[in-house]
Amino acid sequence: MAKRRLLTGDRPTGPGHLGHYVGSWENRVRLQDEYECFFIVADFHVLTTAHEDTVPIRDNVRELVLDYLSVGIDPTKSTIYLQSLVPEVAEIFLLFTMFVSVPRVQRIPTLKDVMRDLEIEVAPLGLLSYPVLQSADILMVKGEAVPVGKDQLSHVELTREIARRFNSLYGPVLPEPEAIVGRVPTLPGTDGKAKMSKSLGNAVFLSDDERTVERKVMGMFTDPTRVHVTDPGHVRGNPVFAYHDAFNPDRAEVNDLKRRYRAGQVGDVDVKWSLGQALNDFLTPIRDRRRGFASETGLVDRIIREGSDRARSEAAKTLAEMKRAMQLDYYGSAAVQSPGAAGQSGRSREGRETR
């Protein structure tokens, strides 16, 4: 029985952080044995907020692939590919824009968050329509599952709406993907803000060395109502304990710290020191694997090239099937049709089957 297909990915805008890991990457490693996985390095999406300075993108692509490898994503099991090496996605995106209204896209919650965080007063068209391009990313390989953070659920729902709309007009071509949310839907930033983010400067990166991790942890936001060590503290909503819950495997230690913190019997410094130790224990094997992969000359380029070739092949098949269903395969589409496709049924503009 064929495995179900999964697609997810990231924009190459800088190093990966702990929020990426618990929000999606951890799930990807676990699911790559259960699904046929496609992981996209979404460089087109970077242009929605950084089109004026494209120089860093190339290096960020390499760093993102190294992040993937270091956490355990296996290119022999999964397809890692570069979005810009699959031009078919742009044509699928164009077709999808016909099925989505501007007000519908404007209701995507993360659009307002991005504009606020980056202080963008007027969204360029590319930023406004990026959720539709994400839908093209997912559906071009007929993705059926999408591991995402909680903040991205609205994007998957839009993809489902687009697939339903297309299928209702032209026949059952596209799947309606399901979202898979990680065990920690949203990891707070070190500054206490609701979400860890590269752009906000409140992240612990997977590539941070031990001293950098310790420094960031010791500077973390805790309980603002607690003035003295002997004051009872709040565990709920405290980022330090959110990180303990996510990354400290010693549950007895975590529970003891929580009990003592609530009773005013342990200080923030001790709780943070324990967290710093737990985070470095977690990150050490990731750092070691990263150094090993980075030392292999040509490895990243080969993974990107081979993965992109495979993703493009799948995208070409999907695009041909879409155009055939829409009766837009006037001349050249037959060259990429699967065997026997010429005899398959299409659909008229009213949705009636034609032969």
C-alpha cells in the first residue's frame, strides 16, 4: 500500500531555532518513516518580505538544509528541494489565484502578524498572496498531510478550500490536506512574547554554542510579579518552565522545581541554570551532527539538486493533470501526460464529464 504524502517546509531566512523544532521539525523526523515526505526550502517565500536584499538567501538555503540534516531528516527517506528550482509551482499558484478572493486572503491571521513584526504599512501583492503560493507548494505534490505550528493552521484550511473549489469545478484532482500540529503548538520567546521568532530576536538557535545558550537562558523573562526569591512564583505562563516542559527529560527535576518555585523555595537563577544544562544536553548531538554534515564537500548541493529534480517531476504531473481537467491542455501538455492520459475523461466548464 502506497504511503500518504506529506509536505512542509521553511523559508531560508536564517538559522533554525527551538520553536521550529518542537513546532514541526520533531514531527517531520518521526513521520518520515510513515509518509512519503517532501520538505521545501521556500526561497520564493523569502521575497515576500526581503526582495530588496537577496544576497543572504543562498547561504541561508545551505544553513537550513544543514539544520534539517542535523535534527535527523534523512534525504534517503525524504525529498528535500528548493522551491525556485520547481518553476511549475508558479503556474499552479497563478491558477489558484483565480479561486481565492482578496478579502479571504486578508483574513489569514499571520499576515497581520508579519506586517506588525516587520513594521510593514502596506503589504506588497506577493506578501498578501503568499498563503496561496503555500497552497501551490502543498498541492503540487498532492500533499495529504502538513506538519505545522498552531499559527499556520489557517494556511492549511485555505489549501483545503482551494482544493475543494478546484475539484467541484473540474473533477477530483487534488487532495484536501490535513494539518498535523506538533506536541508544543507554540513555543514562547525568551522575552516572554507569545512566539519565538528570528525577526524578533527572542530565539535560541539550534546552532548556538553552549555559552550563547547559557547567556540567553539567564536573560530569559520569568515571572514579573516575583520580587524576592521567597515570593511564591507563577509556573503557568512562565517561559522558563515552558522550555523545561519541552526539553528537560528529567520529569522529577522539573516537577520538583515547579513545586519549590510556587512555594518560594527556589530562585530564578537556579531554575534557569537547570534549564541551560537541559538545553545544552539536547543541542550537543545536534551540533555534532551539523559539523559532520557541513564538512562533507558538495553534500548539500547534491541533496538539493536530486530532491528538486524529483519534486519538479511530481509538480509537472500535477500541473498536466490540472490543465487537462480544466481543458487547458491545448498543445504541449500531452508531452508530460502519463501513459493513457489522452483517453481519460475531462470535465466541461459546467462540471459535466466529457470524452
